[in-house]
Amino acid sequence: PIVYARLAEAYVATEYAPLAREYAARYSGKDQTPESLAALERLYPSLDRVIDALARAVATTHGGDNPTRAAGEKWRGQLAEFYKSRHAGSLDGLDALIAHVAAQPLP
């Protein structure tokens, strides 16, 4: 699970955070425009990679006396925040994502 958590951290640091800062600086608090929607479309793939990596980290911490279970709770909280930002504030489907993410290839 730690590999997936670190992968998520790398995605945030190198992809998501710079794009999110740029989006916030240019479009935060303003009406949507074609340009702002295009910026969101550039942001979403990196956000999806962060969500996928955190879901994999959380999925691999379930069950037994796994020593990373406590870290898994932290990762689940982070995952929930990213997931809500991508899904209009909703957590619908998050548990299904966690349950089935390992069956999918990495994006």
C-alpha cells in the first residue's frame, strides 16, 4: 500500500497541485467560461490518477492485522476529499471503486 500512497503523493506534487494552483489563480470565484472548462478538463486526468492510486493504497490495507491499517484510514480520508472534488461533493461509488480498483490496470 505504501507504494500506491507514494505514487499518489508524486501525482499530487508533480501534476495535480500545479494545475490546481493555476486553475484557482485564474478562475476561482468567477463564472464558468469555455476557457475555465478546458482548464478543468486538463486537471481531471491528474486528479483521476491521484484517486486511483489512493484507492489502491486503501484497498490493500483492508483485512487482518495489517500494520498499515492506521495509515489506510489516513489515506481513506485523503481519498474521500479528492473523490468528492471530482464527483460534485458526493462519495457515491467510492466503496465500489475501492473494492474493484485492483482488477483494473493503472491509468
